[in-house]
Amino acid sequence: MSIVIQVVWLALIATIEIVATQWDRLVRGHARKVRNLAFTVINHLVIPVATVTVTHLCQPRIGTHWIAGLPALPGIVLTVVALDFAGYWFHRFSHRNLFLWRFHQIHHLDEDFDATTGARVHTAEEVMHQVVLVVIAVMLGVPSSYFTVFATLSFIMAIFHHCNVAIAWKVERVLRTIVFTPALHVPHHNDDIVNTDSNFGFIFPWWDRMFGTYNTAQRTPQWRIGLDYSHDLSLHRLIVQPFVPKQLKESAIAPVPYATYETAGQAAARPEGKAA
Ligand SMILES: [Zn+2]
């Protein structure tokens, strides 16, 4: 059921992106989207089943029953808030720790920003992230069904806050007090490191507000999406890149020149074939 909801949501947002686009596409062709979606297909084939199974098996044996002992509604709310809080710190640490960054940079190497970006997470990063969440879930006594609710909501929000959909400012202004919106998350994908290292939240923006990483910078047509030390890579290079001893940043001769990029509303989009 969870996977059906996620697929339908992804298709729905992708459809809305076509009819209510906010920003011109920066990368033409379908190869980029296929690359991004390939990761989510790989991730969904094994990880959700594994995490729910491990939570289900471990929680009664070695975990507590704190959240399982609560009524369903507060139990689910507490699960979502606690695991989203953990996700914030895992994400923030992934930008600081060189080992974790090897994997997380695959998400940031995307040179456009849409729903498929939200689906683009290296499988090894997803595994590590889920391991952290499962350990916390077991410690808190989260039933596996609540964990599935959180995982589904988390995916829905990841697709939403990456989407390229025009949202009225009046609506967005209210939404951003409760959840991460695309306008709030897009600075995190700007290649300016000041913006990249901000807005780490997944579902709620509260953790960024509490811990000094909240950023309300507004995207402009001049913003470049991606990382300043590399262009995007082909799918097979994205998969193996984290395991290559010499990292992209070490190989970079100079920052990616801004002039090689087109921005929304300017020159024709960069041909897909230029991916390294
Ligand atoms: Zn990030």
C-alpha cells in the first residue's frame, strides 16, 4: 500500500510540474530524470521491506515499548517528529563528514531541481540513513506500522519539497511554517556553499529554525543548481563515485564556471549529452 501511495504521489507531482511549472528546465532531455528515478527504483526494491522487517523483529526483543504503549495518534505523531529530528541531524552531519558526503553529493550533483531530484539518493546513503532511523525507532519502541507511516510521509515530503511547481506566495507563506516547501529547500541545492549548507530539514522546518540553519534566500534566475566543483555524472559513475579513492572535489581544477550554465529564462538548456 505504501509503495502504491508513493508511486501515485510521484506521478501526480510530476504531472502538476508539467502544467504549473515555476522555473524553466535547466537540463533538457529525459536522461537526467531516468538517472534520478533509477535510484529510487533500486532503493525501493529492498530497503523498505528490510527496515520494516528489522524493526518488526527487533523492537519486541531488544527495544522499549515507549511509543507502542501510547494511543495510536500521539504515537504516530511522536514517531514522525522524532524520526524527522534524527533525519535533520543525519543530513546536517552528511554535509560535514567527508565519508558521508561521498554518498550525499550524488543527490547534490543534480543540475536541475524537480520531483525526480527528491528521488535521487544513493542506495548506500539510503541504507545508512535507514539504519540510523531503525536503531532510534527500536530504542523508542516504534511499531513497524508507525515506521511505515513515517517512511511514506518522508518520501511524500521529499518529492514535494523538491518539486518545480508554482505555489502562490500566500499559500507558500503559510505552508512553510509547518512543512518544508520547494522555495525553502531550493537554496540547499544552490551551488553557493552558504546556501548549500542550510535548510537541512525533511518534513518540518522547525529544526533549522531552532539550530541556526534556517535560510529564507529566494531563488533567482542567476542561481546555479548543483555543486561548484563538478558537473553531473552518468548513472554508472554516480553509482560508483562514492567508492572511488580520489573524490571529485580533489580532482576539480577550478570551480565549475558559472558561464557554462544556462539559467531559467536565459539561453537554451544545457544538452543532456554534456553530462560527464
Ligand atoms: Zn544535502
